[in-house]
Amino acid sequence: MTAMSNSDFGKYMLELARNAPSFKPSATYDGDGDCIEFIASPEVFHAQRLDDLVTVYYSQETGKIVGSLIKGISRLREQMGDKIPGFIIEIEDRPFKLVHIFLAKLWITPPAADKIVSRTYRKLIEIADATGVEAELAGV
């Protein structure tokens, strides 16, 4: 194998990037971590914990929400099954819109709760709805 020059390496990397699929918002369930990672935009981000369920990803450049990590999906599913049985029907055995998770958490949060948290959930709902991202909870 021969070494590439910097110029050849640069051309090679540009070619790889040109052939890469375009970004598509996604939500991926990780059974080992019992979490869903939602990526709405391919930006560099920093993470900030919102509450016991959600860590929000904020763009380093603009400060806007670009995704989130939702932890404790099994526990949330159990809580929601007790409080809002229709929620289980929406997420069981098929892909479901991620917006349902954010809505469910907002619905069970007392109205007197932190307004910043409520506004952040509303923004996550808006972004999840706009992207139409779906997730699947295989085996939960």
C-alpha cells in the first residue's frame, strides 16, 4: 500500500463526502440504554439535562434545539400505561411518532411546574412534529 499525498487524500475525502447520503432526521431506540436519541439537525451540539426524562441537544452555533436523548423509556411506558392507557396503544408494536413521547410527558407534568421546562417540551414537540420522525420500541 502506498501513501497518499495530502492533495490526493483531500480529493479522496471530498469524493467520499459527495457520495454520502444526505442527512435525514432520525430517532433511534437503544435497548441497552433504554433510551431514544433524536437528531433533528446535523449540527455540532452541546447537551443539557432538562429533567428526569430528557437531555436536550442545543446547536453550538445558533443555540437552537437540534435533538435530544430520552432516557428511561420502559419506566415512562409503565407510568403512561397507568395514567393514560391510550398512550400504550399509540407506541406498541409499530413505529410511532416521537412527538407522542414529548406530549405524554407534558400531559403528566403539573401545570405549576417550571415554565422553562414546559416551553422546552413544546419546542421539542414542534420540532418532532415538523420532522415527522418515528421510533420503534422493539422488545420493550
